[in-house]
Amino acid sequence: MSFQQIRDILKKILIYHKELHSCIAEVVARENLDLEDDGRKEWITKYVKLQSEIVTKALGQLQSQTNDRALDTWIQYVPDEEIHRSLQKLRSIDNPSWEDLLELVQSFDQAVRNLCWTLADQSSLPDNKELFETLGRVSQSFLEQTTWGMRSETTWGESPKTDLEPDDLMTDETRSI
């Protein structure tokens, strides 16, 4: 296992989310998905884009509120093979159904959450532990809110609904970092 700085790990997480957005956009554009023309393709693209925007905002807030000492800390970096597998499956899928795409996105989300929880457990500094726990909560809350909204969705062409703001997930400890 390699060691990496917290700052670099956060950049990787952001890159993974941008890669997911790019993969979904490519799959939706390239495949003639066998979906009713009810806006599901547009919905999943918007879902992934919104998720990427929320993670970007959360990372920006966390980095600006975390001291440089914490961001420069080196920790043992767990291989992120689960994330790579999720992205590879998405890139190579042929003629996916709506359910296939949603399952792959949820698999990616779970892989990122697992990485965050593992890194939080490995972090010896409370600031870093809280940072990764907050990222895990951002991901979990986004999934819960949009999944709930998806169940009650009547018009698929609308944007996924979430009132999630990264600052809502910040604890008093994180705000003081």
C-alpha cells in the first residue's frame, strides 16, 4: 500500500466523480437505450452532475476549513479498486437498461463511501477523521434524498430533487477546523 497526502486523496475523489459524470454522459449518448421516452436518460445524467457539483462544493468547503497541517498529512492509502471496477463496468456496458445504469451509479457511490469510511478509520488526526466522515455523510445523504425523490418522481424529465447543502452536514467540530 502506498502513502498519500490527504490533499491528494481529496483531489482523487473529485476526479472520480467527474469521471463518473463523463462515463454516464458517454453511455447515454452512445447507446440507444431501450427506455421509454420519459426523461430517464436525462434524469440520470442530471443526477450524476448534481452529485458531482455537491461533492465539489463539499470538498471546497472542507479544504478551506481544514488547516494545511491536516491536509498535508500522509496516510496509508487503501487501494481504490472497487471504484475503478465500478467505472470500468460503466465504460464497457453494452445496451444498458435504466436499472443497469442506476445500479452501476449506486455501486460507484457505495465504493466511494467505503473508501471514505476506511480512510476515516485510518486517520489518526481528529481533523482528518472528521473530514472523511463528513464526505461519507455527504454521499450517503445525497443518495438517500435523491432516491426518495426518485420514488415519488412523476415526471422523469425534471431534475433530481435534493435540498442537500454540504454545510448542512458539517458538524460543529468540522466547522471549527
